[in-house]
Amino acid sequence: MTRWAKGMVGLAEEGTSRATISEIAREAGVSVPTVSKVLNGHAHVAAETRQRVEEIIARRGYARRPTRRSKKAGLIDLVFPGLGSEWAREIIEGVENVAQEAGYGTVVSSLSIDGSRTRAWLSNLAERKSDGLLLAVYDLDPKQIRRIKSLGMPVVLIDPVGQPGPDLTTIGAANWKGAYSATEYLLSLGHTRIAMIGGREDLQCSSAREDGFLAAHRARGVAVDKSLMVPGDFSTEAGETATEELLALDSRPTAIFAGNDAQAFGAYRSVRKAGLRIPEDISIVGFDDIPAAEWVEPGLTTIRQPVVQMAETAMRTLLRHLDGEENMPERIELGTELIVRGSTAAPAAGQVSAA
């Protein structure tokens, strides 16, 4: 994927000259201590600064100093509820970028931790004697957390569901700010009847994006028509169904903010089936900036989520745990970015767009 930074191992193999920490700091326009904080996963760095430094680190192939941590098996377990999404593939890429450099192998699993298979999974994990565990988008109850902790290995959560508690480090993106930026952009174009297709109700990122959507309206003094806020589940099918419902309204929206890119693609399908044009009749904005967002026609305006960088940060944070570092941050959040393409425009003259 060309827009994401390539793994540092690959850069080294190609013979790219490795940067020093001072050079990284100079190119990023920050201090050496700030770069050090980013390398070690400290929370007290602005999201935009962290993302800029992470990108330069990856591009320049910065050589981290080897640690003397003791390894049990030289393995890190990375577990998802499903492996079919582009999001999961980018998480795997980011984790392996850092794990390989540190000399760890990665065991990738797909497991629905609903209680039915937890015991067998924990038994297998214990037998492997993995050094650490990365859990992506999981909702863990206290009993499950106790079981995992009983294995005596560090755990880091990536974009978790719900509130995992103060003793587990979580890595995520600035979902609220991303949704705010997307909605503010549509409002700045002149749209005031903006629909939102939400995500899964049990995910933290869904509620954060909804809150950002509402906050942008409040900041502009624009009332939100709650009939324009419809649920989804982050699938293309949900986006298609929700858009059909929105287009059937007597006063349809002039713009749609989908909860993610997959739902935005579903919206594309419904809009075209209705004989409407994007963006002439309706604007669409997504969230994630998966590779296909650039290649659909018209290109999808969306919020870029730094998925690979999130995974790299999660793996670096796990390495800090393995080094015995204490006082770990509870949450590390990376910045998002609005990417404007051809799916958005000002509402056409004569469109209903009353506040």
C-alpha cells in the first residue's frame, strides 16, 4: 500500500541508510526528547506530532537499539474477532514491521471470545509460552481479563470495545476529531441536512464518531434531524440498506457521513440504483481511507485513520512492557486526517437543505 510507510526491516534489506534520532527530530521539527517519547510509546505527545514522527521513523528506517529483554518463545500473539477486513490486514502489517525488527515471530489468530472457546484458546496460548498478547477490537469482561493475566504475559489492546479498565494499555485513533472534521467540512460546503450511518453500537469508535458528528453541528448552530441518523454495522450491506432508507425520506439528505468506508461504498451503490449522481445530487464521506477509497469513481472523501501506525505503536508498547517499564499510559491516541476527493461538493442550487 503506497501511502503507508513500509516496514523498517524491508528498508534495511534494501540498503537504505539509517537515520539517527537527531536527524529524525530535525526532519520532524521537534526535539530529540519528543522523538524518544514517540519511540517508547509515551502518551504525552500531540497526536499530529506523533503521526508525523512515526511516518519519518518508518520512512527513514531508524535503527532502534537492541534490548536485553529475556524471551520465552520469541512469539507475540495477535488476535482478532475476524481476519477478512482491510483493517485487519493493515494491523498485521504494522505489528510485523516492529516485531520482526525486534526479533519476534507473530502468531495471528481469529477468535470470537464469547466464552465458548476461551478455555481452549487460553490453554493453547499457555502451551506456546508466548511473550506477549495483542488483542484487536475486543470487549473483555473482568473474568476474561483475569484469565489472561493469570498467564503472566503483558497485554495491549488495539481499538478495544467498551472500557477495558485502567490497568491495560489501549491504542486507538482520534475518532471524535475525525468525525468532527468530516462533518465540519460538509457544513462548510453548505450542507445542513447531513445524514450519518453509524457503526456497531458496542464499539467505542462508533460512539466517538457519533459524538463528533453532533458536536460539529452544535458548533455551527445547525440542528440535527434525528431521522437522518440511522444505525449500521460497518458492512457494505448496512451502508446500502441505510442509504435506501434515507433516500426514501420526503426530505432526503444532501450529504451522507458513513461510519466507515465500507458503508460509504454501500451508499454509493444505493445512490446509483436510485438514479442519482455523486456528488452532484448527494455528497458522501467515509472513515478509514482503505486503499479502495482512492480507486472508486468518484474517489471517496474520507478520514484517514493511521491503522498501520496504530499497530506499530501497539507493538512498541508491548515491547516496553517486556522491558519491565512501569507507569505505562492507559491510552495512546493517534491523529486522523481529512482526505478530500471527488465524492463531495456544495449542495446543488434548489436542493432542500434547511437547518
